[in-house]
Amino acid sequence: MLGIRKNGITVAVVQLPYHKHESLCVMLDDRPNEMIAVASFTSLENAAWFKEILEEMFSVEEDR
């Protein structure tokens, strides 16, 4: 699972059971046992690309 967490909200790319492709899910700290799938990817390649974009978007770079 690759996700971003802030203010008690996690948005993550998750491989759900019984789903062919990975899904975009939201999890809330006040509902720890609930994972809400909001979208699914049309291919494994699209899911991998989205993961790369998330990593790039939220990476922390050192000032030089």
C-alpha cells in the first residue's frame, strides 16, 4: 500500500481482495476498520504510474 496521510485522513493505492486491479482508497482515523474505495485503475500500468506520481508529488527534497 502506498499512501499519503494528513489530518487523520489517508489516501492510498491498495490491492483489495477479489479486485483485479488496484484501487484508490480513503481511510479515516475515526473509522479504523473502514476502507472506502473511490476509484479503480484500468490497468496495473496505470496504478504503477499513479504511485510514481504520488511519490514525486509528496517527496521532500532538501534545499541546496
